[in-house]
Amino acid sequence: MKTNTRFIKSVVAAAADEKTVMPWARGTRRAAFIAKRKAELDRKAA
């Protein structure tokens, strides 16, 4: 069981260290994505 515990600890540490930016994160990227999606919907509706 010691190996399994060490493996789980390493997986948890790697997940905590992850710095990936998610698309739904707040900021300018999110605002640009929403504006693009809104423009596409407006174009389809017209």
C-alpha cells in the first residue's frame, strides 16, 4: 500500500500545481469569446 499512497500523493501534487487557464476564466479572453459568440448569433438571426 505504500506505493499506492505515494502515487496518490504525487497525482494530487501535480493537480495542485497545474496552471492551465480555463476558457471560462474571467478576463479579456472571456470577454472576447463572449463578444465573438454574440456576433455569430446576431449574424445568424439577421
